[in-house]
Amino acid sequence: MSISPDEARAALAAAETGRRAVADEVGLPAWYWWGLGACWIALGTIGDLGTWWLTSVATLVFGAVHSWVFGRVADGRRRTSLVTVSREVAGRRTMLNVWFLLLAMIVVGAGFALLIAADGARHPGTIASVLPAAIIVAGGPRLVRWSAGS
Amino acid sequence: MTDVAPRFDELIHPATRLQLVAALAAADWAEFAFLRDRLGLSDSALSKQLSALEEAGYVATDRVLDAGRRRVRARLTSAGREALAGHLAALQELLAGT
């Protein structure tokens, strides 16, 4: 088989185009980010009600449901139902980085809630939860794309 | 891909087929509709390419029932992965020698 260098370059570019078509699909489903943001605000609102048992139950239920969902989607390989990206292409850091994002948002949310509570706000939990929820919805997909190197 | 023996493969060298094989190599599986849309192929062109690759043992297709609709999923076989790796290695080797 005789191939010129230009043909070889064109063939490698074609292969990269094909790989990229799938690599661009790395991510978590949109419903995960929106659902997480909504639950975050709901938890903040429940916390503001001041009913300790309700807050505890809601937190436990959220934690259990989230960990179940997280284990299924956080590797970034199933953003849509049309393709499952290979583990090598999705990268190993995706799940870890999503975890770091969630931990950081807990710290940001708690810190923000303490600040506005000290300032005398009536519903610090609800108000403070909007910031991490917005960061999760807007920044989560970008973080995953960055993790996958796309 | 460092331990792959460079080997040109005429079957997967055409650009459309190489794109298709490289896309499948990046996935565990992909649906027909996804490949058609992302690679900009017509239904008949994609069917033809998949049939040629399936005949060579490079691709396997499955028909799955999802929400009452029959969907075709394609995946690269280990022979297909080896062929792609060997072909890419051969192309890179050729360029390295220029």
C-alpha cells in the first residue's frame, strides 16, 4: 500500500475527527446538574424551616439518592443515551473532579450562609444555597469537559 | 499504542471509514443515529460502511429495543481495534520517516 505523507496526514486528521466526535460527548446528563441545583436549594429551604428532624431526613434521603445516581453517571461516559464513551476517552479524573466540586460547594454554601446569617438575613439557608446551585448548573458541565481534556 | 506493530490496513484507510472506526474506538458502543449525525453520513452510506466493516469482523452490530423503538448499536471488535491501532501506527511511522 503506497501512501504519501500528505495522505498520511489527512488520514490521521480524519481519525482525529472521528475520535473527537465521541470525545465531545463526555459529560454528565443535563438533568443531573439541574436536579442537583434544585435539590441544593430545596435543602437550604428545608434547613430554614428549623425543624431538625425534617432537615436530617431530607439530608439523608438526598445523600442516599445522590450517591446512587452519582455512581451511575459521574464517570462522564453517559451524557446521552446514544453513545457510551470509552473509559480511556472519558478520563479517570472526571468523577474525582465532580466530587471536589460538590465538596467545594458545601464549603461555599455553608460559609455564605454563616455570613448572611450574621448580617441578619431571615432565610440564610435558602439564599446561600442559590450560589452553589448556580455554580453547579453553570460550571459543572464545563468542569467535566475540562477534566476530559476536550 | 506504543507496543502496536505498524500495519497499513486498506479496508479502513478511506477517510469516511477511518472516521467511523476511530469514532467507534472512542466508544464502548454508539447508536446508528449518533454516528450518522456526528459523521455527517446518510443512512445508506453509514449502512454500507458498517456492513463492510462487519463483514471484515471489525465491527459488531446489535439491534436493541428501547422504549418500543428498535435501535441499532455498533461497537468495534478487538480485531477492529487492533487494525485501527496498527494503521495509525503505520501512518505515524511513515510521517516520522519523512
